[in-house]
Amino acid sequence: MTAITTIFLIALGGSIGAVLRYFCMSGFGALFPSINGVYATASVNIIGSLLMGALIGLLAKYGGQYSSEIRLFVAVGVLGSFTTFSTFSLDVISMYQNGQLASAMIYVISSVILSILALFAGLLLIRTL
């Protein structure tokens, strides 16, 4: 695979993931306008982790000739831009600066643990199919 192909796959996947994240974040806000945006961020991270687990499980189980391209396009591109750890980090710092240290800590711990569990669930889901 050429460097141009690699860049193209990541860029195309990244643009798709960013648009999907926008729709998820704005849709969550439209459905639950009174709920803080950190829940939308956490939801996207957890969903992205679940999808990452399922993808890695599929690639491990079925592999195939195009697994490198699929990994670049979906894992690095789509899911890399869909999940929002940079936004997550900003949310944590904002809560901290607003004196919400307990909320920030709960947010960090629950997001990390639930995201890891979701990735594991995605792997298990694929392994049991």
C-alpha cells in the first residue's frame, strides 16, 4: 500500500467519523436539552469503544487480504475522529476550573471504565458469533 493510499483512507474515514460525531453530539443535545454535554461526549466515547472492539474482533476472527486497509479506514480514520478524547479532556479541565472537582473525577473514572468495558463487550460480541 502506498503512502498516498494510507493518507487517503485515513482522511476519508476521518471525515466520515467527524460528521458522525457531529450528528451524535447534536442529536443527543436535541433529545435531551437539559442534560450537560459531557454525557454526549461520554456516550460517543463508549459507542466508539464498542465499535472499536467489534472491529478488532472481526479483523482478528476473519482477517483477510484487506484488513490493513480496513483498520486504517475504520479504526484510525472513522473511529479515531468519531471518539472525542480531546473534547473529553477539555470537559474535564472545564469542570476542574469551575470548581467541580468531584464531578470531574466521576466523569473521568466512569468514562474510562465504561469505554474499556464497551470495547471488551464488542470483542466478546464478535467472538460469540
